[in-house]
Amino acid sequence: MKSFLELLNEKILIFDGATGTNLQSQNLDADDFGGEEYNGCNEYLLVSKPSAMEKVHIDFLKAGADIIETDSFGSSSIVLAEYNLQDRAYELSKLSAELAKKCANEFSTPDKPRFVAASIGPTTKLPSLGHIDYKTMHQSFYEQMAGLLDGGSDLFSIETCQDILQTKIALTAAQDLFKDRKKKIPVIVSVTVETTGTMLMGTEIGAALTSIEPFDIVDVFGMNCATGPQEMSENIRYLCQNSPKPVFCMPNAGIPENIGGKAHYHLSPEELKKWLSHFSKDLGVNIVGGCCGTTPEHIRLLVEALSNTTPKTRAWNYIPSVASIYAPAPMHIDPPPVIIGERTNANGSKKFKELLIAENYDEMVSMAKDQIREGAHVLDVCVAYVGRNEVKDMEEVITRFNTQVSIPIMIDSTEYPVIERALQLLGGRAIVNSINLEDGEERMEHVLPLCKRYGAAVVALTIDEKGMAKTREDKFIIAKRIHDLSINKYGMREEDLIFDTLTFTLGSGEEEFRKAGIETIEAIRMIKQAFPKVKTLLGVSNISFGLNPHARHVINSVFLHYAIEAGLDMAIVNAQKIMPLYKIDEKERELARQLIFDERRWEAVA
Ligand code: THG
């Protein structure tokens, strides 16, 4: 029998319809739910009255659904705690999968295999708002997923996601489970976009895609719930044009209307069929189905129209990006560079350091916002300060930045626990700054698995056991070594890597460092030529340490200009103080150029 993924490659697949509304229509009473204390707990029906859920499964299988969903949307301890059933999360999850699997097996034939998707809902807590911590949520998802996997589920559907951080936590739990059980099943991630056009926390569809795209275990990405298909159409179009992963769409039967305190859904089976046929045949959606308010009749019409048909072949174009919980930011823009604000750094800004010591987090958020106003696309965040607890400080800062800062974060730390804590608190897609080969592979060994686990991009510095490379050749050799190890040994992709060819200051005047700028620039050219998909980055201000402020602005700006010409994608800068070349006095510009290119004609120009 063909697998789910094999069939997904061949044709449109059809999910079932609503679980909740089709249970409700059976007019179950408190006795059916096993008593007043469990009234309304759909997952407890698996104990108190499994025939109710069995009927829902059978009705959808009869309608022709390829995939039915388990009665486990809220079978995590987090949700079950509302009924004091938190200790039965594993058991109820397993039961839900066993029941669905039994029903699916009754209908499965070699020509039309039926699959069980384990429904994993968002719980009732939003980690981005601090309702729950990473560890508790991870444990709860792990336990729920373990029951669902052990009960025989064919795939996971992490669905109705409202907070993209919740989704990422669920994915780390799934990764751990697959590793522990030495078994991987396909995973669908489906986010819920409200009528406002974003997820509940304000996440745009592009930010959601960017956050989830790096996760290898995710096979399908899409949307479900909140609205009908019409309201989803712009975002579905976006996914069809941009997503490297097959697209999933499971709308409600329209936007619910509140009549007498109850939700009513009005979209007819005919209309749902019309919309989803359009999504699939014209836009390329691979999996369709129904969420709240959809009945077996809705699914029957979908099956009639779409079974054994192929979706439109999508010509998608995904632009490698990072993201805040709100919006994505591409890792290359035209004209370059992607500007990374440098002032949210306790080593790079006296003011930020003092605010950190005073624990004035509101003002730290203000400094972040100032840099956005000045044009930063990403923020470098470093809270390292001797004598303070960096994990705790990172936690305080990132918790706030996650929701109060609208651009992606670059985590600037040398400490592995600090990096991991930040990654556990950030929705969106972060950049980790940085790895190098100073102690051989040790740093990569610790940091790259974290980047993989949480879906982050990473900055790699051209430093090895001998120290910071000085010549273009040495910088390139180190970059190649890191590139090869990252990809072949640690499973990173070329587009996840950002090389920083580091410059020494030209401000020392020492003979040894006179070519520092030009070697750094030429190394960028060599790296981009050898590895076209990697990105490059510089901390621009380093070039002018030790010089007076005016000279620094000029040299930084001229240096940045030539680095961009060589292929620089991203720059850590003081956004406020970078000037385009035409705004710099010509004489000063020429002086800076000669300094950077080590032409030594000071007397002649002066
Ligand atoms: N590469 C990577 N990461 C980096 C660097 C890099 N992170 C840190 C640093 N270098 C980039 N950030 C800064 C931040 C500030 C300054 C320089 C680089 C700076 N600050 C003023 C000074 O020290 O004179 C102080 C300004 C103030 O106190 O307000 O120059 O290269 N990957």
C-alpha cells in the first residue's frame, strides 16, 4: 500500500471535516460525557462514549475522506487540566489514535488507503504572552504526541496554531519523540489566520512560513480554522507562490455567526467545493478538508470533485529569510545591505550596558525601537556583562523583544545556555551570532544542533585554532571548512549560513593591519563566488575602532560601500550613522578609500 507521502506526490488528498461540530450535532448530554465534571470534554468521550466519536469517523470515511483526524485536539495535559484529567493525557491520546486507526483500517483498500492524522491543537495557552514556559509546554506536547504515535497515527497534524512560538515548541517535542522512538511520521503544520489577516499574536503568513520552513520534520504547511475559504484566499495564494512545502487548506464552513450563544456555519458544501477546487486546480493546494462546521456532505462533495485529480504544479519561489513573530525579513535585499542594529549590545553601547545594569527593560525596548525607526531590519542583541547572569538577562530582554520588537533578532552570545534560552523564547526565525573554529569544532558541535533544533540561521566567523584570519586566502579556507562541516556533518543548508570575514581596525596604524580592510573585502568576494547561496556579514564599526567619531563615520561608510560591491549582504552598523558616498566630502571619501585599500598616498592628497 502506498504511503501518505507517496500519495501526496501524486494527487490531491482529502481530509475529513469538523470533529467538534459533528459531535455537538449528536446532542450528547452530561451522562454521555461521563458526568457533569467532564461535560464538554470531547477527548473524554473516548472513555465515556467512544461510539460517538466512532460515528464521526465512520461518517467521514463513508464520505470518502483519505485522512481522518483523531479526537485529540485537546488531549494534552495543559488542556485536560481544565477537567482535572491532566494525568490521563497519554492514555486518552493513545485511545484516540487506536479508535481512528481501527475505523480507517475497516475502510482502507490498496486502491484507496485511509490514513489517521493525529490532531494536535494549540492548547489554551500562549507562550509568547508568558502564559506557559518552554519546558512545561514541551513536556505536555511530548506526552500527547507519544500517545498519538503509540496508538498508531500515520501522521501528525499540528493545527489551529495561534502563536508561532507554540508551533515551534510543538516541533521540538516532535523531533525529540521521533529521535527517542527511532520512528518518524509525516508532520503537517497548519496555522490559523484570523479575519484581521494575521494569526492571533499578529503573525503574518510570511513570518509563519519563514519560522517553520527550516524544520526538516515538517512535510506540509498550511492554514485551517477561523474563517471560510474566501477570507483565506490571499494567504493561500501567498503560500502557493512561496512555500517549498506542499500546501494544506482546511477552512471553516464560513465565518461563524453567533446565534443564541451558539456558533452557526453557513457555507454550503457546494460553495466549499467550489473554493477548494479553485485553490487546488488554479493555485496548487495539495491537501484540502474541512474545519469547524463542515459536515460529511461537505467532504462527500470534495471527494466527488477532487479525488484522483492532481493539483496545479506550483512554481514557487522561496526567499531565504528570518522573521520576528510579526513579519519576515529577507537575508538579502536590493540595494544591500540588510541593516543589523548594533546598539542593543552591552559591549557595543555604553547606554545599553547601563540600562542592563539598572535592569531598565522598558528603555532597552525603546533603544530597540529607535533602531527600527533609523532603518534597522534586524537587531543584534548582546547582554554579556561580567558578574551578571547572562541567561537570566537574555531571558528578561528576549521575552520583551519577542512581542515588542517588530523585526527579527540576532542572538549575540558566546554562551551555549544563553543561546538556547533565547531560542526557546523567540517565535519567528532568529540568527545565532556566532560560530568559529577557535577551539576546533567544539563550538559548532554545541551551537549548530541548537540552530537545527529551533530553525535558526547562523553567523560563522573566520577564526580558527590559529586565531582570526588575516589574509583573504586564510579567511576563505576557514569559511570553506565551516561550510563543509556545517552542511555535511550538522545538516545545515547553504542558505542558513552567514559568513563574517571580520576585520581588524585600521585605527591602530600598525603595519601588520594595514591591509585588514581590503583582505576582508576580497574574502567576501571569494566566498560568494564559491558558495553563491551563503550570505555574508560584517560588523562594520570594527574597521575604525580607536579613531575619532567623524573619521569613523566616513571610514565605516566607505568601507561598507566597497564591501557591498564585493558581495556583502548584511551589515551590523549604527544605522543612524551610515552615510551614502555622495553625502561624504569628496576629499575625505578619497582619503578613506586610500586607507582601506592601503594606497598610502596621504601626503599627495592632503
Ligand atoms: N561580527 C559579528 N558580530 C559582532 C561584531 C562583528 N558583534 C559585535 C560587534 N562586532 C558589532 N557591534 C558593534 C557595536 C558597537 C560598536 C562596534 C561594533 C561601536 N561602539 C562604540 C565604540 O565602542 O566606540 C560605542 C558607542 C556607544 O557607547 O554608544 O563602535 O564584527 N558577527
